Amino acid sequence: MEGTHWPEALIDRLIEDDSSRALFSVVVERLSDLFEPRLCDIYTDLFSEVIGKTLPDDLHGPHLAARYRRIRKQRTASGPHPRNVFVLSRVTLGADVAVTSVALDAAKRAFPNSEIYFAGSQKAYELFAGDLRIQHFPVQYGRNVSLRDRLSVWPELRDAVCRRRSIVIDPDSRLTQLGLLPLCPEEDYYFFESRAYMPESHDSLVRLTQRWVGETFGIHDAKPYIEPSPLTTTLPQFAATVSFGVGENAAKRLPDPFEADLLKHLPRPLLIDKGAGGEEAERVERAVASAGEDIEVWDGSFAGFASHIQRSGMFVGYDSAGGHAAAACGVPMVSIFTGFACDRMFHRWRPSGDGRIEVVKVEPGVDPLPDVLAAVDALRL
């Protein structure tokens, strides 16, 4: 598909505010979720034209596509150690735990005398704020805004990271629109094309990222991790922590009364995350109201909830940031996996870690509650 030209009228329509939101939710995310190498070429040709038409004074679509086909080629880091290493956020919290944290761990080990920066939101940085090796370069990227708003982070990010003796590690970040937006000289840019890396493998993104940083930076034992700032108060210990968050993707949850029925059977005391508010918070409140006693609701930062996950007896939830945090901490967990576009998406996003992990893959037309409860019981043995 290299060099595919898209009709100008289509590009103009996609750039419109309402259409640009649909472009991400319907086209871009779908192309990414399938993890097909050939779809990376389709995305490259389409989105480079979209960017070039949106920012015509700064960027040229064909040049962006040509550059992408150069930087996607993996290479081994060499030369003098950099003064600064910028690791880009994947924007979503789950991906920052499963993928970005592995890159951060590798960067700290590969470059022990370098300044390591996490470039991303405050909410995501809080997951690593207790790590004294990691500094924060704040980037606020809106997931529910227009295309122009999403691209507006680029000039400031480019100016911040394009420094002498500095490198950028891009783990397929939405901050660069999956590698399309140029930030620095190509020789200082290390791009992990996670959507196309080892396409025949059934490994998770955690395992693939570990392999990529091993091949690129020589760090073969990098691991996912979280390290929130220590809380000033002593944390109670819960028998179970629960998250029913789905990242605004309704396909990743199961219909009522599954959530309330599950809560009734989980060990107590139990802490459930209220989430980001809105519909998710309402679901949590309904489920808690009908599930019995000894359930507390967490209505605070995700990093704070992750601190509770670290100390809990087990974690239970949908495929979510909470599940990836539990896996990274080695906490026994049950991941309820539904709404995946294809089997490769399931394999890529299933949680990976050193602890006990039970994954319940929900099959169409089958009540998953018995399997979920059996997985919970298996963790308690």
C-alpha cells in the first residue's frame, strides 16, 4: 500500500471537527487494534495526508510518509550516552503501564547517568512520581477533542525534546500520531512500531516491548512497573480491589447484572474504583448498592487507587489500566476480557507479569460469571 493517494475531498472531510473525532474512534483505533502490518501502511498514507493538509505551513504529507518508512526500521542504539532521554507517553494509563513503563525501566538501566523524562499527562506521570530517576515533561493530550487540538501539542513537544545529546524513545505514542510527527533528528529517534512488531507472535505487548528494548538498548530484563508517590497515611489492606472501567469503550464491559453479581461473590473487605465519573461512576454506584456490605468506593486519583492495588490480596476487573497495574506489581488478578476486535488484539493486550494471572476470555452467547468466579476461587487456593 506504499504511496497510496487518498481523494482530497475525503481528506478535507476528515479534517472537519466532527469528522475528525470519528476519524480517531472509527478509523485510527480500528487500524491499530487489529495489529496488522499492512494496515500500518494504510494508516501512514492516510494520516500523513491528513496532517499535511491540517498543518500545511509546517508539514508535508509525502515527506512525513517517507520519513516514517525510514524511522520504522529498528536499529541498535550506539554512540555516546545521551544527556537527556525523553520517553513518550502512550496517553492511555493501561498502555503506559504495559508498554511505556518497560521503556522507562530500560532507559534507566541503559543510561544510568542520563536525565530521564516522561513526556505525558500529570495523571499518567503520577504512576511514576515516586521514582526519583524519572522527571516529568507535562503534555496534555485530549482524546475527545478535534484533530487540530490533538496536533497542537506537537510544536511545544518538538521544541522541548530536540536538544543536543538527547534521544527520544517513542513507543507508538499518540503524541506523535504513532510516529508520524517529527520531533528530532532521525538518528536520535527510537521508534517501537508496536502494531507491526513480530506479527506472527502471540506474545503480549509487555513481552514484545521487553524484546524490543533488549534488541535496541541491550537491556533484556526490563519490566513493567509503577511507583506512585508514597501516601502520607497508612493504607488499609483490602482482600480485593476492583475496577469496572472500560476507557469509554462500552464493548469492553458486560451487561447488567454481571457487575453486581460479581461483587456479591468477591472476598471482603473490598475496594472498587469509582473511575472518571459520569456513566462509569453511576454503574459502580448501582452495583455497590445491590452487592452487600463491606465495600468501599475509591473516588480519587488513579495513582492512589494503584497504591491500593499494590497492597491488595487480588485484583478483579475488565481489561483495563487497573489490570495492567496489578500485573506489573505481581498482585494475583482476574482479567475479564471482552470486546476485542480480533484474537491478535486479545493476545497483545492481555496482562503480563510475574504474579498469578487468570484471564477469562468471554465467548459470545456464554455467561462468563461462572468462569470468573472459578478464576477468583483459584486465586484464593
